[in-house]
Amino acid sequence: MKTLTNSTLDSDVRKTVYSILFTISFTHLLNDMIQSVIPAIYPLIKSNFHLSFTQIGMITFTFQLTASLLQPFVGYYTDRTPRPYSLAIGMAFTLFGLILLSTANGFIPILIAVSLIGMGSSVFHPESSRVAHLASGGKKGLAQSIFQLGGNAGSAIGPLLAALIVVPYGQLNIIWFALAAILAIIVLLQIGKWYKEHLYLKSVKSDKTTISTPVFSKKRILTALGILLVLIFSKYFYMASMTSYFTFYLIEKFHLSVQQSQLYLFAFLASVAAGTMIGGPLGDRFGRKYIIWISILGAAPFTLLLPFANLFWTGILAVLIGVIISSAFSAILVYATDLVPDKVGMIAGLFFGFAFGMGGVGSALLGWLADHTSINYVFKICAFLPLIGIITGFLPNVESQRKRS
């Protein structure tokens, strides 16, 4: 057993464990790849089961609701009582959901299947964020970006694999993604072992962070968290329009096939992965507030142009929007944990949960709106959402306050 001297503790706190960061990022890739199969097969199940856009929105809403509501509670509980092997248990729920989704024969079984996958996600994100935090060695923005890169890469790969495996050959072939869930369970058992052996870093990091973290009043912290949640709302409502309805938009406006539209969705989601990797290190270097501001508000000119572009420029604009708007989340999450440093799990759960929740509510509302107007009208309305990013100016500057303290 390791002897915990002061020098050993200090060395462990400062050490960035890249092997763990990239391993947890890989499991994030597998987790989000599996999740992204759900919207990727929407055109298939809409046709097979004669679903309306409202029902498509309800599927996303059910998935995102189960993925979001539990996350803050999971994070709050594991802040007090860490459960290193809960990551593997959560992935087991995802595995059962995949098996059910591949054999679902109607709308209700589909809802049950996606809710199981959502429950797995609600355990995975707050606990895996804590693992990334423990392994960061103080490079929190970089660590969160590496972690998020895996998730966004998985979200990009999922629709592409669905287009190759599921769309041509049918719903039953979703079962192939169960292999990814089994692999993730095996890897997460090893992550759980490392996590259990390094739980002592949690208290050490908390003590060291509390000394150097700027002290804001409770009212100011709550106001800042509220602003961040509004920014999450604007980002993920817009993201819901892209992830759930971009393929339908391309099929309706440009008469693309399902597989062709999935390639455009893949390009958008790949750009999201790239933007996520950029945002964290830039936040570490230049200040997270500025990256948040540029990321949300900076996407507005391109979102406003998208509904009026031809097919070529639609592809270009989608990639630019993905890179810019995705760079915010790592910065937002690390900014929030800087505000409340002793509750990493709860904050991660709150923000991941709220992000998923907004994505679910957004998909449901936008599906209803599409049924009553048109997909093109939905994209014209959503184009204004990034303008909400202007409220970033009201956030306190954490880095400046830290230097003064």
C-alpha cells in the first residue's frame, strides 16, 4: 500500500494522469456513440412505426429527461459517498436499453428503451467528470476538454455507424452497438479500481483548491450559476435542432437520402468534437469567461445565415457553427466548479443534467413546432438563440478575483 507522505500527496495533486484522462475519454466516446444512435435512427423508426415529429420529439424528451433529472442527485450523493464501480453499473443499464431498442415493436417500448439508456448516462457523466477532475493535476480545462473530446467524437461516429449498419439493414442491427457497451463495462471496471485507489486525492484537492479559489458571496455565486444555466439553455436548444432535426431539414429542403443526410450530420458532430478540444485549453490560457462569450455569441452570425444557404454553404456553416458553439461547454463546466470547488460531482451532474434536459425539452418543443409549421421555420427561429450569449458580460471574472485574493 502507498505511503502518503506530504511530498507524495503534493506530487500526486500536481500530476496530470494522462493515461486515465484518455481512458475515461475513450469510455465517454463509447457512451455517447451509443446515445447518438437514438437520433440517428429517427428517419428509420419514423417510417417503420409511422411516427409524427411530435412523437420523435417525445422520444428525445424521454431519453434526455431520464439522463438529466438523476444526474445532480447522483453527483450530490457521490460527492459524499463515492462509488467507484457505479460507472460500470450505469453502463449495464445502457446495455439493457440497447438490447430492448433493437427489438422494440412500437412507440412505448422505444420510450422504455431510451429511458434505460438515459439512466445509464445519468450515472456515467457526473462520476466520470469527477475521475477527470481527480486526474487533471490542476489542468482542469485541458482535462475537461480531453474528457469531452471523447464524448463528442462518439456523438459524431454514432450516426455514421448507424448509417452504415442500421439504416440499410434494419432496426435489429442496433444490437451490434451492445459490443461497445460490453467493452465500456470492462474498461470502466479498471477505471473504478484506479478511482478507488486514489480517493484520497479528493480531500487533498478540495483543501488545496479552497485556499486559492476566489471568495464570492452566495448571492453572486447563485447569480453566476443562473447565467451559466441560461447559456446552457441557448446552446443546447440550438444543438437539439441540429442533432434531432438537421437530417430531416436536409432531406426536406435539398431532397437528400437518409444516408447522405447522415454524412452532413457526421460533419457537424465531428466539428463539435474539434471545438470541444479547443475550448478547454484556450479557457485555461485566456480566461474561461472570454471563451464562453466568444463561443455562444460568436456562433450567431452563422446560425442566422444557415436557413438561407444552399447545400454547399449549409455544410460549411454547419461545421463553423459546430466548432464555435461547442467550445463553450468545457469552459462553462470548469468555471462552475471554480465557483463551487467542493461539489464537483453535484455541479457536473447539474450542468450535464441541465444540458441533456434542455436538449430533451428542445427536441419535444421543436418537434411540435415542426408539425405545426415546417422544419425550415424551426431553423429560422433557432437561429436567434446564440444571441443570448451577450449575457456572459454579467459573469464575474474568476481569474482576476483569484489573483487579487
